[in-house]
Amino acid sequence: MTDKELKKLAKLVVKYIIEEIEVKELDELFAVPLDDPYDLLIAELARLMTLIASYEDSEQYEKAAIIKNKIDRLQKQIEKL
């Protein structure tokens, strides 16, 4: 297997893992009843922080920028509470 093929395979594995993490995090988010809006916002913020780190590690900077905007909006909502 060449280096180019190995890198392509690694990227596919990383993409699959990120998708699995996103699905599991959503499942966990909906499995735990969060009645307090503050707790819900904090949980979503944690999920987005994990997601942005994954995107930055895999050099998907466009997606990371979108998540950064969402994080900024969430932080403003949390400050208002």
C-alpha cells in the first residue's frame, strides 16, 4: 500500500469515527432528560467543542468555522441566562 493510499484510508477512517461520535453524542443528549435550559445549552456547547476539535484535527476548516459560529451564539445565550 502506498503512502497516498494509506492517507486516503486514514481520512476515511477518521471521517467514519467522527460521524459515529456525532451520532452517539446526539443519542446521549436525547437519552438524558435535561429540564434546565442552562444544562441543555452546556451539553450542546460540549458537543460542539468536541466536534470543532475533530474538524480541526482532520483539517476541515470550513466546517470548523461553521461550528465556531454556533459556539459563539451558544455562549451568548448562556451569558444571558
